[in-house]
Amino acid sequence: MTQDTAYDTVQKYHRAWTSGDINTAMSYVADDITCRAPGVDLDGMDAYQEFIGGFAPMLTGIGDIAEFVDGDRVALFYYPQTATTSSTPAAEFFTVKDAKITESVLIFDRLSYGPPEQA
């Protein structure tokens, strides 16, 4: 049996959460994950799951831009498409150890995902 590479782990995680399968996504996340995101630092799987689980239902699609791999580190760049935006890019930088995501740095423009402005 071969162990997944860091890239494999991140791809499985990404496909799961962007399709709304948060439970499967969390199976690729370490219990003690740390995540640095705009306006919030998350420590532990429960906080991370709540954060990702709160955003996933808003997705209407995903547009891939690029991905880069350097050993146990993987970067993804993509367009999370929602009712309010389809062209606002996001980037995630993951560290993977023992086939689990242990760290995530998430970069996106929070204001682009807020409610649409009223006329």
C-alpha cells in the first residue's frame, strides 16, 4: 500500500470540500491544524471545520487557476464562485505531514464574498 503524496492529500481535500462533502474533507485534516485566514486564526479541526463548513454551501462552482508543489507543501489558486462573485481569486498554502493537512494559509478578499450592495 502506498501513502498519498502531499499533492494527493490536498487534491482529495479540495475536491471534497468544494463539492460540499465536509466530513470527507476533514478526514484529510490533522486534529491540531492551524489556519491563518483574513481576519481569523483558527486552531484545531473543530474551528477549521466550522469555518470551511460555513462557506462551502455558498459555492456555486470552482474555477481552477494554478497549483504548485514543493515536497510537503502545496499551493492552490482558484476562483470560488458564489452568488456574489465568480472572478475573485483565492489562494491556499498547505503543509502536509503523514497524509494530513497540518497547516493552511488562506488568502482571499473577504469583502468580495459579502452580501451584494443594495441599489
